[in-house]
Amino acid sequence: MTLSQKIVVTIIKPLYHIFLSWEVRGRKNVPSSGPLIVVANHVHVIDGELLLFGVSRWITFIAKEPLFHYPVLGALLRWAQTLMVSRQRTLSDIKGLLQQVEQTLNKGSVIGIFPEGKRSHQGKLQAGKPGLAVLASRMHIPILPVGISGTDKIHGISWLWKRPHIIINIGKPFYLPQAEGRLTKPQRKALADLMMHGIAALLPPEYQGVYAEHGD
């Protein structure tokens, strides 16, 4: 982390303890150094901050372009060196993003993504996108799965005094089978499913969604 990043985390983290009851499980599973891809389910806007607090390493997140257009949020995302997913998502845009991800990982840094691609307003795990799973497979980069439960209780205003209990459950890092050559759509989906099942295993059954034992 840079000095400014350390200062911001030091200031903000105690505020989360005031308004929320949260705990981190499996912190020992986080590698202290080296490239890493952190993947988690996404229910609430604060999931990113909770991931950062739980992993205790600076995470370079990937976010959609529209978020960068909000004045304050956009400034924060740029300060945090967040990588942007273009609205158009042309082949050139995707290649450019993947190059930035590779450069970040080659520096031994941490990339963070919510592979569902959007928040689940019902709190249940949705199907994952294959992009980063394929990259992790090709680069042979470890994936650190994280299951976040309880943030679905943060709505309205009553949560301010109810202080819902949130669990950040960190699993053991794992590698996906190494991919070679051009992958078919079923092969890409299989890699994404392996990644998503790693997240589902860290969530209570009611949060596992399409990756529950009865899911596809």
C-alpha cells in the first residue's frame, strides 16, 4: 500500500466497526506476497471496502465505466487505481483491460473482482463471468475466494441501530487447471464455475444461489 492508502484505511476501518458488526474468518489463508486474484460475491456497495479490510493487502479492483462518471466516486476510483471496464467492451477495450490486469499481477499485486458482474439484490450468488478465470488459468495465478454474508441486511435506515452481523469468510487460495490454446465456450464456463463454487463453499446455503448443491 502507498502511504496515502494506509492512512485512508486506518481512518475508515474504525468507522466500519462503529456502525457494523463484522468479523473476518480465514485471514491466515491470505498469501503475504505475490500476485493474487481475489474473487467474492457482491451484494452491497460496501463489499469492496470489506474485502480490503479482510485481506489486509491493497486490492486493485475492476469496475464498470459508468461508476467513473460520478464526481466524488470517480475521483476515489482513480485515486485507488481502479481498472475500468469500458461501456462499449470492444475487442480492443477488452485486450487493453487484460493487459493492465496482467501488468498489475506481474508486479506481484492483488487484483479484486466480483465475477458476477453486478450486485445481487436478492443476496443469492449469480452466474459468474469467465474472463478473469480464463486469465488466471493461463497465467497460473492463485485465486483467493471470499464469501461475504450479511450485507444484504443493510437497507433502509434501521440497520444503523440493529448493526447487522457481517462475515467475511476467506478460503484457501487455489489454482484453476491451466488452459492452453483457444477455449470453447463450455470450457470457459467450466473454469468460471470452478471459481464460483470456491466462493459458494464459503457462503451459508441461503446465499449460494445457482451454485448451491442443487444448482447447475
